[in-house]
Amino acid sequence: MARPLHYSPQISRFLVSVLYHEAKHRKIPMTKLTDDLLAQALQGTAGWTTATTLRLAEAPQKEVLSKAA
């Protein structure tokens, strides 16, 4: 079996339940709710800054690779 390319952390069963019920209440998918909550909580942090910097540094490389294909 192939290994995933990205780390996928485990979320506690209770928080999955909270996300499920909150997403149902808001009538949106759990994945969208989770993404929105994490973005709100992490925007402006050191981790956000680092990830943004790395993403911008990699963007030209990906652009060059996609044009070559």
C-alpha cells in the first residue's frame, strides 16, 4: 500500500462528533467547517507565516514543471 504524501493527524472521536453536529447545524460539509475553523484559528500565527513563505517559494517551481509537461 502506498504511503500518503502528507501527514494526516488523528482527531479525537469527541471532536469529530462535535464537528459532525456543528456542520449538520450549519448545513455545510464537515471538511469545509474544519478547514474554515482551522484557517480562522491559525491565520497570523508563526506556522501560517512559515507555510505561506514556503508555498510562495515553491510556486515558481511548480509553474515551470507544469509548463514542461
